[in-house]
Amino acid sequence: MTDFIRTPESNFEDLADFQYLPNYHQWQDLRLHYLDEGPRDGPVMLLMHGMPTWSYLYRDIIPPLVAAGYRCIAPDHLGFGRSDKPTDIHWYTIARHTEVLTSLIRALDLQRITLVCQDWGGPIGLAQAAMMSARFERLCIMNTWLHHEGYAYSDGIRNWNKAWQPGGLFDLQCPDVGLLLVLSAGLAGPNVIFPALSSGKPPALSGAAERLYQGFSAPYRGLPDEAFNGYRRFPRSIPLDSFDNGNAAAQALHYRTLLDGTLPTHFIWGCQDEVFTESWGRTWATRMKASFDPIQNAGHFLQNTHGEMIVARLLARIQEA
């Protein structure tokens, strides 16, 4: 049996901007949470999150997609959101996350899928499109990557990885990662966020900053340190140099497969991202013969700050096809 922690449902009760009913998929002895909104016979939008977020990231994107007739499926990776959280840090691998998502897609028999992916949702979600292309209609790629020969990891990626290593900035008991989303959204400055992170005492927030913090901290609020191992493992899975817990060979295969594929692809990119830069996004889009829509004032978590703009640009691209 897998040792895991399950977040109490009460943690999610007061999220006024996220009143979606939970759904659960059983994978072995663990429970994976996913949202399932919109018409069951509609084309599917598969909305994939990364680190350190959960399906709450898509709260502003789901309503206009449903209004446009799409069925929105937004899973929480195991270790995140409402999904179960294995306590062993070595349980978490990118190959395992990928297998779990494959299981969900097959269990729901999802077809006519548009993949919307960002951060680690890219390697995990794009693996599905590469290996089960018949289920997919198109790709929407935002601020992510696939490892391949010649990929140059930015200083932003290397610093993020280093910060989660022993002795790094985020090598903390119960790291309050929800604060990082408040920072990235520009709702509080580093002088507020980093002292709170290091002390383990949340700062006094109000308004939009407090709502955002409550949403992204809900999955781990009140849980023991072992519940944070899913967060820790993602940054330390980036296949830098000779280290690899990130399924690098498979990522490279998926990259080549998609370059040679025929799925219509649209890039929507937050250009202020220091991790996955605008230059990289444009290079990848050119190689994929894809459209590229820059959002000049958006950063890495563009779903948080530009949800309605993302939907408008994606729907416009679909209508052009």
C-alpha cells in the first residue's frame, strides 16, 4: 500500500472563486482529482497545470470555454490540489505522472482533445499527444518545454532547481508555495513574500492577494511536511546536465514525434517569463510550424493574470483553422 495524505474537503469550502464539483479517478490505491465541466458530448479542453499550482490555476479559463461549448477536464497531479499526496519523495517521477494521466484519459475515453498545457503540464500532457495522437485535435502550448538534445536551460530554470536542492532557498519545512503565486501575480513584493516564506508565517494580505493565496494554499494548509514532497520533486526532476529524474529520453522522443506530427498547434506565451523565455517560445513555435501569440506583460503563470485573453486568442486561432 502507498502511504499518502489526503487534504480535508473543508480546506476547499471557502474558495468563492472556485465552486466546481470534485470528481475522482482511482489509480491503483490513490485518488486523482479532476474537474469535469461543460457538455459531456462537447469537444474536450484538457487543462494541465504544473508546479506549484493545481486546477485552481484555470478558474478564469473554464467558464468562457464552457460557454463556447467545450468540455473542460482539469486534473490535479498526484501530490497536488485535491489529489492524494504520497509521502515518499521518491514515489514522484515524471514517468509516473505521465502514466497516471494516460489512465485518466483512457478511463474517461476522451476524444477530440485540445491540450492546453504549461510548466510541467507540458512534458506530461504532450506525452499523451505524442503517444495517443488519434485522441487529439490540437495543441495549445504555454510557457513550457520538452527536453531534447541542444536545449539550453535558462539561468531561471537552473536557479529554480538550485533553490529546491538541500540548503536552497526553498529547502524549508512546509514551504508555503502559495505565496509564490501572489508574488508572480504582482500582488505583493519580494520584501513581503520572502520573509514570510523563510519564517513560515503568512503575511497580512487582503483583497485579490488574499483570495489568490487562499486558493493556492488550500491543498496543503494544515498538513504535515511530507505532504509537500510532490512540490519538492518537480523542480528536482528537471533533467539538467547528468541528473535525470525527468524522463529525459522519453521527452526527447515526444519532442521529435510532435515536430513530425500534423496536429494544429498554437503557442500563447507570457513574454516576461525568465524561466521559459520568449525567444525559446518563438523558436519552438517556428519548428512546429505553429502560430505564436505573445502576451507581452504576462509572466510564467499567465493563466493567473490573463485568463480571458488566453481563451480569446485560443478560440480565435481555432476559428481560423
